[in-house]
Amino acid sequence: MQTYEYKVVPAPARSEKVRGAKTPADRFAQTLATVMNDLARDGWEYVRADTLPSEERTGLTKRTTVYHSVLVFRRATAAAGESEAPRRLLTADAPAGKAPAVQIETGGAAPAVQIENGGAAPKLGAALPEARQDA
């Protein structure tokens, strides 16, 4: 699974003077493109633009809500060593020693399972014939 780191930068509030841009919208678009291209050169991928509220103090006791426009960028952070860590956490170590031998007997209504070498599981025998007839 790929992981990302995020960077949030304030959107430009004013447009710069750009040669060839005649309208304010053209100048603002060119300023925005410059910011996005500068971050793209450093490996950041543009995700979205958001307007978020921020409570700021005005005066000594009064607070007002101000809205800020921000640009959200991301870039991948997964390295070869980091992708191996989750896999190691999910695997269990093998228990020490040999596994007990299992012997299955097929005589009777149900097979009986016997575990040798002192296994922790109980020994099971054939099912009782009376119990099977009632069911």
C-alpha cells in the first residue's frame, strides 16, 4: 500500500504582473500555475483547493471567523524498506520443535483422531451409535 505525505500552501491572494495576460483572471491563472509548477518540480502532485474556516482574534476579547483558501499537494513516501514492515508484522513465527504425529482411524460411524507425542488436543473416539439414531 502506498503512503503519501501532504503539503498545504495558501492560495495566492493577489496576481502577479504577467507579460501577455490582459485580464485580471488571466493574471491570476498564470500566478496560480506558477505556484503549482514550482511545487511539481519538487515532486508534489496537486490534489485540490479548499476554503477552510479559521477562528482569529480581533481586539482583546472578540473572535471572528476568517476563511482561507489553500492548495493541497501530495507525494508518495513508500520506500522499499517501509513496504516490508507490515508484512513482517502479520506473520507468526513457527513454533519450536516437531509437530505431533496424527493418526486417523476409519473404523465405526465417525473417524477417531489420536494424537501421539503428548499433544494438547483431546483424543476423540467414534461417535455413539445411540446418539446418531436419535438425530
